[in-house]
Amino acid sequence: MSTIEYETLLDMIVGEGSDKAINHLIIKNACQMLMTLRINLRPVYENGFEKPFLAQSAAFYEFESQIFLAENNASVYLKNLHVQLFT
């Protein structure tokens, strides 16, 4: 896959976090395809997609938490975090 295709897939996933309508089946199928592909015995998913995905996800959630904390106190933040993690 090219860099553009990886970026498009990442953008679709980030769109979900931003409440944009996305096609979950396309994302699921693309990720399954990446997990089965191997180039020179190296997994394509892990090397080409997983690391950028995790980095982008961490940046997204850090940004979202900073906005939430700026607008709410720590108690409300912790309650929201609990709901997100355990429901």
C-alpha cells in the first residue's frame, strides 16, 4: 500500500473520533487485508500502519483530553474517563 492509502485509512479512523460518518466495513476489511499481507516476511500491518495509527490515536486523545480539562474540572474529567473505559 502507498503512503496515501495509509493516510486515507488513518483519516477515516480519526473521522470516527470526530463524530464523522464513516464506513466501518471498509475500515475493517482494509485492516484485515493489511494483517494478512506480508512483504519479505515482514507484516505490512505492523510495520506500515500500526505505529502511525497508535501515534495518531495518542495525539488525538491527548488533544481531546486537554480540551475537556480546559472546559471542566478534574472530577468531571475522571468521571468521563471512567465511563469511556468501563462502558
